[in-house]
Amino acid sequence: MAQSVEVDFAEVFAYSTDEAFDYQVQDDHVDLEPVVRDAVVLSLPFQPVCRPDCPGLDPETGERIEDLVDYHPREVIDLRWSALSQLVAETEPAATHEDSKPND
């Protein structure tokens, strides 16, 4: 699929070999390839899809979500946060028990 991309960028090219400049002029020429490549790559969508209303791919199987019957994304909890989910599970029954008490 071909797609037009329009990007804006501004860079400083210098004759100096000082480390303060990322890009240098060499023999009165500049190499625009890294500048253009970086600008184009940053303008591309993070998760490309075949069309704007496409739901994308299943992150685990790589299958098209549109083709899957009864698709429900699986919630993956980062191991670093798993202790918090246990804390929530412990406090939920207490919260529902307190909510069922009549007001005095």
C-alpha cells in the first residue's frame, strides 16, 4: 500500500567538527539521508493498519482481529504491578460487604 507522507524538519549543518553539531557539511555538500529517514520514520503510524477503521492484529497470535469470532483482548498485567492486583482482589469483598450494610 502506497501512502504519501509530508514532514517538516529543521536541522543545522555546520562546517565545524565540533561535537555540538550533529550534521556536518563535507565538500560543500550535506547528506540528507539520515535527516529525511528520521523525519519520515517518526511520521509513520505507531501501529499501522490496512484502513482507518481496521481494528488491527491480535498482539499474541498476529491474526486479523476482524477475522476472529468472539474476540476479546486478554488483559496482560505487568509482573511489576501484579502485587497491586492482589491487593485489589483482597479489598473488593470487604468493600461490597460494607456497601450492603443498612445506614444507621
